[in-house]
Amino acid sequence: MNIQLALDRLTIPEAIRLTRLVESDIDWIEVGTSLIKEFGMDSVREMKNAFPHKTILADTKTTDNAKYEAEISFTAGADIITVMGTAPLITIETCMEMARSYKKRVMIDFLNTSREQQESLLAIEGAIFCLHISKDEQELMGERAWKNNQTAAGYLTAKHTIAAAGGITLDSLPQLLASGIDIAIIGSAITKADNPSNVAKQFRKLAKGGAFINE
């Protein structure tokens, strides 16, 4: 399992400083939607400059104007962009075409999609598929959010690359690991921790099949 660090509600310097603390224990770096909305493509560009050897995901949450958003993201240094599963199919297909032309990748965000929508989208070859519980749902439901989430069902197979996002903690990660998730997207559990480095190491240990140790 890969660990994707989600950076939101930070300044660019704060995001860089925090990432340096945990760099050795994460695989991918997500430039969160809030950074992109507040600081534009400079947030993507500066994170790629600071961490050129890491995979950078721009969480654009594209729903329209796909060619433009994909192009500015990829040219700024993003290796992966996100498109919403609820977007028009032509938007998703355009993102995939742009990614192929730049030799990059697309993550399709399943936030608020039905099982029928998900099953249809799973036919798209080469995409990463993200099971996503929204921030608002997390705040309303707390830890029950993942327990009540039924989207990681049997129709997701080993041939699909599956990510999970939304309030993942050290307690909930083993459940996701057992369900076959390939990428754990972790935000505030690391970024708001008193000791981000220690927590990231614990996530890394769990992701590689080890046991949690409370240090």
C-alpha cells in the first residue's frame, strides 16, 4: 500500500516544511484542493520543485473544462490529476486523453457516486479510482463514516488501482489494507499531529503489514 499525504488548509511554505518532516515515510504528495484554490498552480509548481523525485497529485477535482485544467496541472509538474466521477463522461475521457498525451495519470474521485456509476467508470483503463468520504460527512459521522461505507465491495477487483480518502486514522487503516486498497490518502491524521514524523512512521509500518506501536 502506498501512502499519499494530503496537504490542505496550509500555506505553501507550511506544506513544504511539513512534508520535509515525513518525506521518507510517504510515497505520493497531494497538493490539496484548498491549496490550489488559494494559491493556484504555484502550489503544484513549488511542491514539485521541492520534491522532484516524489509523485505529485494535483487534487483539481475537475468537473468541466478538462483540457485546460489538465494542461495547466501537468505543465506545472503534476504527475496525477483528479476528476470527479460525477462529471460528464466527455470530461473524464478528456482528462484521460490529456494524461496519455503527457504520459501522466488520472484519479477518478468516486465522491457521491452511485454503485452503478462506479461500475461503469471501472471500465476505464489506466485510471486510479478513489473511494472518498467527504469532509462534511466525516464531521457529521466521525469514525462511523468508513464503517458505514459499503463502496469497497467485491466488484472492485485486483485489476483496479484503488485509493481511499476521508478521515483515515491509524485505527481504520488496517481495515482498508485488508479490503485491498492500494493507496491510503492521509491528511489531518498526519498534518495535525503533535509529532507528524512519528505518526507517518506508524502509518508506514501498518501499510507494510507491521503492527501499530504507540511511542
